[in-house]
Amino acid sequence: MLVVFLGNPGSEYKLTRHNSGFIVAENMSLTHDLCWNQKFFGMFAKKDFSGRQHCFLKPETFMNLSGKSVQAAKSFFKLSEREIVVVHDDIETEFGVVTFREGGGFAGHNGLKSIANSIGSPDFMRIKIGVGRPKKGDVASFVLGKFTPEETAFFPAVTESVEEKLKELLQ
């Protein structure tokens, strides 16, 4: 299985809502001992879990071009869409709520669109991290904005929820 954590490279994006996937990847116990290397236009690692080897990827192509990185890994390992799990932010879900979905639409998420276009199918699994929707203002500015102190304090619980779901999928 290939687990993809979405985000944008660079320190200016480090603690933004759009980087929820990267934040989770950097804070889960499941990924603490990974040795990340540059490969597939991103940071890549492998780990044995439940008797099987799994791959982990953090695309460094910027969100809107994430598909380039995912396609490279998918082709190399000869994976089907259904062997890919994408961990990403979701503005349509209330902050802190973690949901799971197989396939589906994109709800305006350009990273998901890029992946579907690059691999030729939207039928990959998704772990969605709710970041909420702005009450007013520009959505792009909101997702590229940093978490509030209250949201930051709650994020370890979000990370734990994502990790539980990932462990379930990897077994």
C-alpha cells in the first residue's frame, strides 16, 4: 500500500491548514522511525507493518501537482488505485473531524484532482482531516493560513485519529 500525505513544501506553509497531511506524517508514532529519502518527486520511505511492506510519500511538487509524485510511485510499484491512501485537508468537514472515504469527488481540492488526473482514476482511498470552512473570505487564503492556537492544541488528537485509521487499513 502507498500512503500519501498531502501538503506544500517550504517553511512558509509548514503549519498551514493545507499542510494537515504533512503535519500528521511528522507527528504519528507510525512514522517516527521512517528514514525519508528523496524519490518520486517527494520524500519517500518504506516500513514493514503487520508482515507487509508499505510505502509512504510526501509529494514536494506543491499541492496542485501532487499527481506527478503519486503517479511516479504508483507506476514504479505497479499499484492499483485501490492500493493508494491519501491523507489530506478537507474544508467541507468540521475542524478536527477525521473521516474515511473510498473514491468520490474532489470538493474543489486541487491536490486530489491532480492525483486523479495523473493516475487516471478517482478510486483511491482518502483520509480526510477536517479543517472547516471560513465563515467569510477567500477559501485559498483560509487553507493557506496557519492554525489558531486552539486548533494547534487539538491537533494531536487529530493525528491520533488518522493514525488509528491508517493502522486499520495497513493490517
